[in-house]
Amino acid sequence: MFSTNLPQNHQPLKVPFQVTFQPGQCVISHSPANMNEGASSGGEKQELKFKRVILQDQNKPENMIQRQQVIRLTYLITAMDLTCLFMQIGIIPYLAKSLGLDSVEFGYLQTTFGVLQLLGGPIFGRFADQFGTRAALTLSYLSGSAFFLLLSISTSVPLLFMSRIPSVFMHGLPGAQMVITDLTTPAERADALGKLGLCFGVGVIIGSSLGGTLSTKFGTYFPSYLAVVASLISAMIVMTCIPAHTKPKSEGQATQQRTSQSSVFSLKEILRLLKLPGVKEVFLIKVLSGLPTGLFLVMFSIISMNFFGLEAAQTGYLMSYFGVLQMVVQGLVIGRLTSRFTERTLIMLSVLVFSGVGLAMALMTNVFHYCIIALPMVFALCTMGIITDSILTKSVPPSDTGAMLGICASVPPLTRTVGPTLGGILYKMFGVSAFGYLQLVVNIALFLYIFKNKVPQNEEKVQ
């Protein structure tokens, strides 16, 4: 207990505002008794509200445990989803051949899938921002169920093409990135996103081998039946275990206001994000740096057969090797790098490695050379992808991270869409070395651009 002695003529200090505390925010407004003193010359009443995300709640042990549980569950269902996807990737060529499709028509089938994914990525991202990640992931897995169901009854070419339609909303990996982005701090984000590479590697290895084994023993359509069940199970897990909204509470009102003002299909809102400071430059670096390698990988099935002289089984082993490298780099290497180096340093390192990979690709003559080149190639691809995703999600408001990740997710489908045409022309006219020289020239130019300009604008360590 204590007391204070104030002069008898003491007058209370009058301030032209009052402070009130509400859950999640501190509100400072003009005091009614002093409204005239605090009003503007026009007599306009103003209210200042300072809203903040309450980190105290997020740092409580029970909330931290809940967030970690949701993130681990997201990793699990993502691995399951990617396993189903790569099971069907392995059987589609054989199914298409059994239905009488030639190589050109099979190319049309793949292009259809790429175009639908390209169009659906940004829309899916905005859907997640407006309706929540639970609704978005549920939509993705239900679309996957429809995709595999149609594939399981594709006894004709029209049905096979029709089975591609649900893929417009099949974005399980970007959906998982949205959950992780919302539930992690900017310092934790790159490492958490990198661990999704483990899920991707599991999907590549298990999905490819399991799809081939099941189709051999039980028929071409059996992996599709299994994928339908797995996708429905994933949808049920999402509906029961993933929070309806994973974004910070302070962003809820902004998201709801934007929902009423713009449509999920609004191209204007998507372009608005690309015009934000620092976004366009990083996005172009993301697209251009890996484009030549992407073209090479799109043509890899033909290159492995004609240039390396490999059989189908040997090509499968090589793809599994590629998947293992990706698991190691994304799951174990990138997290350590992001704690020691700035984002700008890692982007420049990736571009330099891409340049060296390009020169090596131009000079390689056999599959042994490619096995050596694959390690730095995977390192550059993974590092560039994760760091640019992390930068871009931090460059937009939290209410728009889903749309930004949707735009980022459209880059691989873009490569798959233009890849067969551009890659075919390069390979036919100049050979395999053309991909290497293009990679070298593009990334040297990008390195000079990044060195001359401050990209990204805010240079900081990721962790």
C-alpha cells in the first residue's frame, strides 16, 4: 500500500482521447468530453484504431502444440496426396497407349493438364484467402477424388481427357504451403516450407514404385481405385482436424471486407499483388532462373531414351534418384542455410549454381555426367523455389498470402504447358547442349541484374 500527496489545487490531466482495451486490440479514440479540442478544422470525427496480432496467445504452450500438430498433419496428408498423384503419373502413359493415343495426342493430354493447373492456381489461392484453408484443402482433395474416379472409368479417349477437368482445383501442395505460411512466423517459414520437400520425395519414390507394382499385379486401373479412397480419407482428415481459418485473427476483418468487394476470379486482384513493391522482380527471377532446366526436365523422357540410351526401368531409377536428392536438399540442407545467410545471398548463390549447371549440361555426354550434375541442379531448383516463395509471401499482406502462393504454384504448370513446344524445338534444332547454354546465359544475366539492383528490397536473414 502507498499514498501520494497532491497539492490541493491539483487539476487532473485532461487528454483529448481515451484508451480502451478489447481482446486482440488496443483502441485509442477521441474523448467525448474533449471532442471539440481533438476535432479537425472541419469538425470531422476521427477514431484511431491500432490492431495487432497478439503473439502472447500464439506463444502459449498449448497453442504452440496445436500449431505444430496441425503442421505435422499437413505434412502427412501432403505426402499421401503426392503419392496418389505420382501413382497416376506412372500409369497414365500405359493407359493412354492401351486406348490408342499416339505421342502427339498424349502431348495434348499433358498440355490440357498443365493449362488447367495454370488457370486454377491463382483462383485456388484467392479461394483459400476468402474461405479459409480448410475449405480450400477440402476442395482440392474432393477434386482429386473426382479426378481419380474418372480416371478409373476411362475406357475411351474422351473419358480420359474428361478426367483432367477436376485437376483445375487439385492443388494439395500449394494448399499445404498456405497452412504452413499462416501458422509459422516469417523467421520459421523457409525451413517449414523446405520440409515439404520430404513429402514430395516420399510421393515421388513411393508413388512411382507403388503405382507400377499395383498396376502390374492388379491391373492398370487399380492404383486409381486406391487413390480415390486415399483422397476421400484426406478430405475427411482436413474437415475434422484442420482449423477453418489459419490466418492471424487481426486479418479476418480485412479478408471478409475484400471478399464482399471482389470475386475469387478477379484478375484485377491477382495483378494488384504483382504490382506491390518488390514482388514483380522476385517473381520474374523465380520464373526465368529455372525455366531452361524446366524445359530440360519436360523433355527428359525423350532425352533419356535418345541421348542417354536408357530403358524405361532405368529412367524410373534415375527419377527416384532425383527424388531422393530433393528430399535431402529440401528437408535437411535448406533449413540450415536459411539460418546463416540472407535471402539475397541465397538467391545469388542459386543463380550462380544454375549458371554452373548450365555449363555442365552443355558439356555432358553420358548419364554418369548427369548423375553428378543432378545434385547442384536440385540444390539450385529447391533453394530458389523456397526462398522466393518465402520472400513473396512476406511481400504481400497476410490476407493475400494464399493468392500469392497460388500465383507461385502456376509456375510449374506454365513450364509444362510451353515446355513440350519450346523444348522440342530446342532439342530438335540444337540438341541437348542448347538447354545448358540457355541456362548459362539466362542466369548470368540474372546475376548481373540482382547484383546491380537491390533484390529483394529488404535484405535479411531468413531466421
